[in-house]
Amino acid sequence: MKKFFLGLLFIISILSLGFSQNINILTFDSAVNFALQNNKDYLIAKINLENTLHDYETKKKDPTTLILSLKQAELNAKLERLRFNNTRIQVIQSVRNAYFSVLEAKAQLRLLQKQLELSKEQLEAVKIKFRLGNATSLDVQQAEINYLTAQNNLRSGMNSLNISWGQFWETLGIAPMENVELQELLLITLNLKFDELFSIAQENLTSIVQAKNNVELYELQVKLYDNEYTPKSQLISAKNSLESAKITLTQALNNARITISQRLDQLNLSLENLNIENKNLELAKENYRISNIRFSAGLITKLDLINSEINIIKAENSYYSALYTYWKNLDNLSLAVGKALYEKEESKK
């Protein structure tokens, strides 16, 4: 009996968490903006970009700057801007992972709470059956163990949620905020074609652009060295470097094709899986609606109804897990092309 009352107090303490005072909704885009203001790698990339742009502007204004040095500064500035953009995408990806980790932990906690409610009802049912002589003491002991296990699982779920929150605030680089709820992300579908994505990659992916820059630079060297006033050895070296740069560019293009194709397939598959999970969720909701009607008519027990609720929660968790996978795959595809494929205007500051 003492264990039962302790368990009841535990349930009440858990349920009371849902009644906090003023809840502030934090959107994903706001979380990204916090991270961009505090992420060390992003801030360093921003400084590097500013320094590179300053170097290029200085060389442009200097009449003594040679053409090769100016071209090198120009290409460096172009590449550094792409590196800066790539760092931004990586920050967005890290925020999304931490954001979804919190949402998944909260969803799991909700399931564990409902499972604890079920185990409590099952324990009460077994005790009644035992008093009526329709269950054994072993049945009661097993129900009590199941109830204690459900309590322990709930505590573990709470701990996982706390850890996820800690990692989330660490990713944003800010102190924990009180009474915050994360807004669920909606499904945004994009009409992405391989050819268009590959074109984006050729202008934004650092590996490709760096290889193209090297080709352009060595082509200029060959042009500048191809005269009787430059040692022949320098011209040969420039030509060899040019051929090597062209090979590297070809490899970078081929690698990008493969990676983009694979990640586009992953994105499309995750969208198909999301549609399946959505149908499963609709089915679970319909089953629960029917269960409610049958419960009101006295055709099923409260335990059956709670099981039906649990099935809805499981279906919701599976749906949102599939949604999170979709967004993560979209981030992976963005990294593959070197450009964020979807980003709200408020996150582009």
C-alpha cells in the first residue's frame, strides 16, 4: 500500500509539470538565430571572410598588384564566402539535430506517462481480481513489478529529456531559458531535381569551386609564362599543375554527382515513409474513436481504451520521427550542394 501511494504521488508530480505558468514558444528559426550569434566556428568563418574580402579590396586598389596576385585574392574571396555559407549550413544542421532531440525526448516521455497510467490501472484490476479469487498473489506481484518498471522508465525518460535540453542550450550557446516549449516543424515539400541540384553544387560546393579556381589560376599562369622571357621550366610546371587541377575538378564533379544522387534518393524515400506513417496515424485515430464509442457502450474496458490511446501516441511518435528524418535528409542534401535548400527569411539575417 505504501508503494502505491508513493507511486500516486510520483504520477501527480509528473503530471504537474504540464501546468507551468507562462509558456514561451521557441521556433526553430529563432533557435538558429541564437546559434548564429554564438557559434564559435561560424563567428571565426565570418572573420575569415571579412579578412579575405578586405585583402581582395586592398589588392584591387593597389596599382602595383600583379595580375596573378589579384586573381588569387579574387578566387580566395569567392572560396571563403562559400566556406562561410557551408559553416552556416552546418550550424543549422547541428541546431536541428539538438532541436529534434528535445522533441523526440518529450514525445517519448508522453508515451511513458501513458504506459505508467496503464500499468497502474492493470495493477488495480489485478488486485480486484485477487480479492475476488480470480487472480493469484503472483499475478499481483507481477503487476506491481510492471508498475515499478513503468515508474523507473518514466524517470529515465525525464533524465533523457533533461540531457537533451542541456545539449540544446549548449548548441545555441546561451543559458537555459525558463518555461520554453519548442514549436513543431511542419512538412515543407520541395520540387528538387537532380540537374538543378548539380548546377547549384557547381557554384556553391567548396570542393568543386576550389578545383575550378585552381584550374582558372593555372590557366592564367600558363598564359603568363608562355613567352620567351620566362624560363621554360616554369611553363612546363604550370602546364602540369593545370592538368592535375583538371583531373581533380573531374573527380570533384563525379563525387558530387554520386553524393547528390544518393542524398536525393534518401530524401525522397523519407518522404514516402512519412506518408505511410501519416496513414498509420490516421488509422490509429480512427481506432481510438471507435474504442471510445465502444467504451461508452460498455463493450470494452478502460484498459482497452488506454491501450488505444497508447497506440495513437506511438503512431504520432513514429510520424514525427519520420518528419525529423525528412528534415535531416534535407540538411544532408543541402551540405551536398553547398547551399541551404530551405530557409525562412527570418533565419537569413
